[in-house]
Amino acid sequence: ITERKNIEKALENAKNQWEKTFDAITDWVCIIDKDYKIIRSNNASLKFFGLQPQDIIGKRCDEIVCGLNPPGFDCPVKRAFKSKEREQFEFQADNGRWMHLLVDPINNIQNSDEFMVHVMRDITDSKIREQKAFAAMKAEAFRILAGGLAHDYNNLLMAIWGNISLLKYETNEITQQELIEEAEKACELAKSLTHQFIVLSKGAMINKSECNIQEVLSSALHRVVKTKNVSIIFDYPSILPMVELDSDQMQIVFQNIILNAVEAMPYGGNLNIRIEILSTRKDNQKDVAFLKVSFKDTGSGISGSDLVKVFDPYFTTKAMGSQKGVGLGLAAAQAIVNNHGGNIYIDSIPAKGTTVTVSLPVAMLNAQESDADILYPTT
């Protein structure tokens, strides 16, 4: 019986090797029968759903996957049973992570049309890289266009404004004076728009000076329309360093962010503004300090499809009008922050709220000015 024993041992080794390989895969892999029930699952189910394989076996696959609340879910398993071919689906889960589902029929076995192999992969990192690359390409194209438009538009505007000014001093009739003043106001708005185009094209001059970030924030808050049903909560250390920045331009950044947060909470809510000083160190290089200002609201949030476009010029979900819905706010804010050597990024979950974070480089404080362990936690 030696030959039979050797065959049994080889089969047992092959089975153990297959099981170890199956469980070593970091993607969630399971086998599904014709009733959509999971008959086999690898250990990655714990990472994706917090459930052991034995807790998943016997349940329907859509019951498990739909626990992540995929928007517009189009079950690839159902499509694969119908088409007898590979089917895929991609979605963003409630926790903000991006998932890719891949379903293949199992071929070359008996009743192969009754089983499917189902793979779920977390593609968040690659999705973020893809979105950043695409956003950079769009931003560069718009900067070139904005720079050319701003230059030509500014020349035409100066000619119009100059002639309006001459007319203003050559007429004494009240009605005509009122019309001329209205035309001047329109020129002022056009000048502001031209400035935003210049900012977007990286052509704006930055007049940096030492500023108190709390004062810049306070000025921005005072310029935003007051809303009684929105509570603003501050969270910041007792000592903050002075920051080298253009106060007027940074006020525009904070105004746009705060206004968006307030408009996302029409029935009230909380806006938590937090200031932190963080430091990073690479190898033996000197510490680099960053001032991080985050704006966390409890508003309606932003859908995944809209989140990738929020920094696009003229993208807006608000009603168009003379005072709102222009769609240049966050695009201009991003350009200003980038011109300061910083970054701005957004995290959002629909129906739960949005957090906008502005990160700016700052000079290191002197040792006697603060407790480095408190103000500069290593990240």
C-alpha cells in the first residue's frame, strides 16, 4: 500500500499548500454557488468586514458586500451567471475606501456554471494617485488658459474703466452719474474675477509678511455671512508661531472654505476649526514644521463622483447666480495654498460631513518660545 499512501500524502500536502496560498492573498477571495451563497472564504474577510471566514460561509455575497453601502450597486455576480464571462464593479464605500469587485466563472470542473470566484480588492491608493495625476493635468491646462485670458481681459477692462472714469467727471446729470457708478461697480467685479484668473494661472504676486493665523481666521469669519444655527468651535494650542503668508490671499482661502461649510448646513450644525503644529523628519535632515488648519462640518457631505471635481474651475453643485455658484472658490483656494508651498485636501462622507484641511510650512519656533513635545508631535 506504499504507493497509495504516497499519493494520499501528496494530496494532503497539495491541499495544505493550496489553503495556505488561498489565505495568504490580501484581497478578499470567496467562492459562490448558484444561490449566491458563499461556500468558501479566505482570511482577508477579517480585514474587509471584521468577520472570520466561518462567520461568512453560508451567507449571501450581496448581503456581505451591501454592508459597505455601495452606491448604485450593480451586482457583478448576477451578471456573471448570466453572461458566463468575467464581470466587474467599482465603488466607494461608506468609509471612503475604493473597492473593485471581480467575478469569474469557475471552468473545467463538473457543474462549472454553478460556481463563481469572487475577488474584492482595495484600490484606494491607486485611485488617489490616478485622481491626483488627472487633476494635475486639468489644472495645468486651465492655468495656461486662465493666464492668457486674464492678460487680454485685463487690457480690455482697463480701457473700459478709463473711459468710464472720464465720463464720470464730464457729466453732472444725476441719472447719468448713477448709471456710471453702476458701470464702475461692474468693473470692480470684473477686476476681482480677473484677479482670480491670475491667481489660478500662478501669475499673482504674493506679498508675504509675518501673520497671526488666528487673526487671519477671525477676519475671514467676520466677512462670511453670519448664521445663527451654525456653531463654530475652535480647537488650537495656547501658543502658535507667526506664519509667513499673504494675509489677504489666505483670508480668501478661509472665506471660501467657511462659506462652503455653512452652505452645506442649511438646517444648522457644527463647524470645528482646529489648528495644529506638526513636524516631520526625514533621515538625518532638520525638522520641517507645518501649520495644519482643518475645517470639519456636519453638513450634507460630498459624493464620491463630485469629490474628484471640487477643485475644478467652474464646477459647482450650487444654483448659479451673481453672488454664489460661480465655481472658482476652491480652485482659487488651491492655487493660493500651493503658491504658499502648502497643500489643501478634502475628506468627505455623504450625509455625514466634510473636512477640509490646509497645510502650510512654517519656520521652527525657538526652544524658549514653546514646548516642542506639545506643539511639534512627530508624525
